[in-house]
Amino acid sequence: MQCDTVWTNCRLLVKAGQPVIDKGMIAARGGHIVYAGPAADYTGDTIDLQGRLVTPGLIDPHTHLVFAGNRAHEFKLRLDGASYEDIARSGGGILSTVTSTRAATEDDLITAALPRLDALLASGVTTVEIKSGYGLTLEDELKMLRAAKALAHHRKVRVVTTLLGAHALPPEYTGRPDAYIDEVCERMIPAVAHENLASAVDVFCEGIGFSPAQTERVFMAAKAHGLTVKLHAEQLSNLHGAALAARYGALSADHLEHLDADGIAALRDANTVATVLPGAYYFMRETIKPPIEALRAAGVPMAIATDCNPGTSPLTSILLAMNMAATLYRMTVDECLTGVTIHAAQALGLSHEIGTLEAGKACDLAIWDCEQPADLVYFMGFSPLHARVFQGQTV
């Protein structure tokens, strides 16, 4: 069969958790995979990969990549003993980044985000989710989402956008959190849906964020406008947000350090992905880990993400996120690779399009100068990436 491009002579991982195929081949036409498996009779522009490892392009399913400003001084404060809550309650934390982001133009945000995006791409990423949440006004949240979408015009990458208007209470709404939730539900969500600027809506459900009742209001508004939902849940305490998210068919519940047995059962029953963020756990020097063994025993799908953000996880390598998940959480190599491919795709509602190398899916590949998938979890601070292929085009 005639194809646009045929990659030959590779060690091929069609699907995380399956054996590597020696002398594998991938054939693509029109940006989609026609065939991936042992060498077969396909013709086209042929590229000999000389035995390199090929995996699906990696997916980062939770980032806050678009923002302005710098919070290195807060890192120093935490080293000196201040807690995340202390910094947030004194006007730092998320609100510090809000001030800088509101002052930035859309072009400013794009320019600032591109180096961070480039670092992610250098670790094999072909799809990245980007949340808003540092504007906290209608105009500034829309500005952030437009900047995030624009990144896909500057680089060959799939960008999935999420509205996180309910990230923190803006200073102009001090003491009036329900009024701000009104703003999110009645103005932000309808505007984002109308302009098709995001496919999902997220909430920071936490004592220093928003209550379960306020979260549920946001979920109801999102569903009414045809948007899927996800949730920052059980990061600093257990407000039973994961179970709430599962009741609303959330794509994912993220963080989950304080997740309990009822929350695990709810995620399992709803087939909601548990997205773990080891960069934030490491950077904040947390001591309570997500219940990985219990999630594993329950069969809950687990994704891994960088949570790239200026305050609690300035991490721009999905490979290092995998290494952290393995070393800090004792996730296996197969779980780590599944977490940045199959389950990451599920966490974005894109299982039909990406995450494995199967006929009909997008031809997004990561080509590596290494021999085995374990190398991708093993290395720290080094990327063995040889090349990325996005929708059939080599980058």
C-alpha cells in the first residue's frame, strides 16, 4: 500500500505495557497511522530509524503553562519555613501570578510560554493540556485561553485548553466567594463555550480554594454548556472532591494526596482518571503521597503530568515527572509509560485519537536514542529524544 511516510527498522512500542516489537514499522497517510507493527509491505517516503525506540508521542495532561511573572522568592520563603497556605493567605501564591498575568498582553503570555513549551517538547511531548486560572476576570481568562491556543500555531503540538476560572478568589471579591462563582458560572463559562476556547472546566476544590458546593455549581454550569469537567481534588485536605467529580463524569481528578477509600471507589465506578502530579509533591516537600497501591488494586486508571506552574511545580519535563512517579510513588515502568500515553489521553477525552500507535489514530511519535522503554523513566535531567513526529510530520 502506498503511504506518505514509512518509518522502518525501529524498536516499536505500539502500546504501553505491551512487548516492544523488534524490526518494527509505522506507515502513515494524511497525518494518521495506517499501520504499526512488524515489518510489512508498505511503500512511501522511507525513513530508516536504525534500531531506535519509537513510542507514541507523550502527553502532558495537566499544566498551567501560560502565565506571567516569577515566584522564585516564594520558593525561598518555603525553604525558610513558610507553608503554601501561609504564602497564599498573605497575598502571595496564585494571586501573585494573577497580578502579573493581568498586566501582560496576549503576546507577552505567548512569548513567556514558548520556552517552557519547548522544554516539554524536548522531552517527547506531542500533546499538552493548558489551563487558565491566573486571570480571574472574564477578559483575562479569555486572554489566557487565546494565548494557550495560539501556541499550537507557533509549534507543532496539540494543545488542549481548560477553563480554570475557579482557581482562586480574586481580591476584588474578598469575602464574596459565592458572587465570584456567579461570575464563573454566568459569564465565564458561557463566553468560553461560545468562543470554543476550552473543552473542559476545572476547579480548585480546597480549603484555600472553593468548597464542594461551589464546585458543584461550576460543574452544573459547565455541563449545561456542553463542556466536560475535571478537578483539583484532595491535594491539601480531603473535601471528597474526587467523589463529587466522579458523580459528574469528570475526565480526571488530579493531585489526590488525601484521597480516601470512598473516593477511590467513586473514581473506579465512573472510570475517571486519577492524575498524579509528583512535581508538586516533590517541590512542596509534601509527606502524604497519593494512595497509589489502593488505586492500582481498584483498577483506577492513573495518568502522570508535570503540573507545570510558577508556584508549586515549575517542572517542564514529562520524563522527569515519570522518574518522580517511579521513585517517589513506586509506580512501575509500565504504569509510568501508560500514565503519559493511554491514561493521559483518556484524561483529556482523546483516547480515540492519541495515546497508542494504532491504525486510524494521529501519527504522533516520539523517536528515542535508547534501547528500552525503561530508559525513559530511568534518566534524570536528560532526554534521549531523537525526533518528534506530529501528525505525520517529523519535527
